Amino acid sequence: MITDIKAKSDSFSPSTISEDAMGYLAMTKLGQLFTADWHQRLVLAGLVFELPLGTTSGDTTATGLTGNAAHDNDQPEVVIAIDSGWLVPVEIEIAVQVNDDDAYDDMTQIGIFADRSQTVAAGATGTVATAVNLLDGAGSFGGRCYTTITADITNPVGSDVLAFKYWENTQLATETGGGTWQEKYYHKLFKVPTILAGPCSILGYVIGTMTPVYFGSIKFAHIPASYVDVA
């Protein structure tokens, strides 16, 4: 016996169903059976954004952002903040362009943390940054982004360490001289993400003894509160 199985054309529009409910298989508008991991599904729903860290201009110029020489919890290099909904880290990519390590014990550190307890209010002293939707033409980010904070924000709490990388130019006992790192690059794609309930924020720090200049991006999702059920 031959049975026809039909699927709903629903590969791109965002939709959720309640627990224990029956749902349709999905197909594309070309009639192909559609499956996607959580990254791609959120991208196609217009819920994933990218915060550029640096700018490009002309034929060859890539201008990075400048970090700090020492960690200051109240003055992060990157802020991604929401008042409501869910904030989900997706991918981090940061390359250090300039960091002139010229002595033993010089260090560079990248730290990305979550503050579950509060958001960073509008009006922080820093560069107002724009996160772009990975689905071109879709909606704007409903929160706030800043880079290079230069005045203290309100006592951020490091609830979670989302990502961390550390380099140090350390002398060995037999060395009379030494080199330094030729490349400082960090990449993390979140396979099991932390899903942060708003109000909350993601805070990024890029620091180094010789004040690093860095370039890259942070991708994240901002999901409506109704999309996730909390038991």
C-alpha cells in the first residue's frame, strides 16, 4: 500500500509548538524536506545577530578596536544587553592584530562572561554599536550593544564564563632571550549554549600588557520569551 505523506511549507518562518503537541514535518518552497540545526533555524527565523568588532574601509584597511592594559570589570570592551526575552551566545571570533609583547611575562587575555542578574542600561559611556541581522532585511536587534566602555557601568556580575583564552610570554630557565606568539586568534562555536533570561547581558574583555588591538565579531541570538518554556 502506498501512502502519501504531506509536509507543511515552513522552512523559514519562525514558529513554535507547545510541549506534547503534534506538528507538521517541514519542507522548503521547492518541495524539499527541510531539517536544520538550532543555529540555522534561528538564523532563518531572523533571530541571530552579529556584532562587528572593528571596521573595514578602502581596499586593504581593517581597523580594530583597542583593549585595555589590565582587566577592569566595570569597563568591558564589549556589551550586549537585553531587557526581555532570551540571549544566546552563538559564535565568537577574535584575532589580535597588534600586541607588541617585548618582555617576559607580557600577557594577552580574552574573556567573555554572562551577567544573569541584570542588564546594562541605555546610556553607557562608550561607542554605541549596531548588531546586524544575519538574515539580511529582517528585524533589528531589540537590545543594546556598546564597545570600548570608558566609564564604570553598574557592578556587573560574572555569572558565567562563556569563553576564555590566555597567552603569556614566559621565560624558560635556560633562555637568555626569547620570542613571542606569532598569532593570537580565538574562535568558539557554541554547540551547547547558555540560554540567558532577560534582563541580562554578555560582557567581553580583551586585555593585554601592551594594550592589544583586536578585530572580529560576536554572533548571538535574541529569542522572544514565548519560545522557551521554563519548568
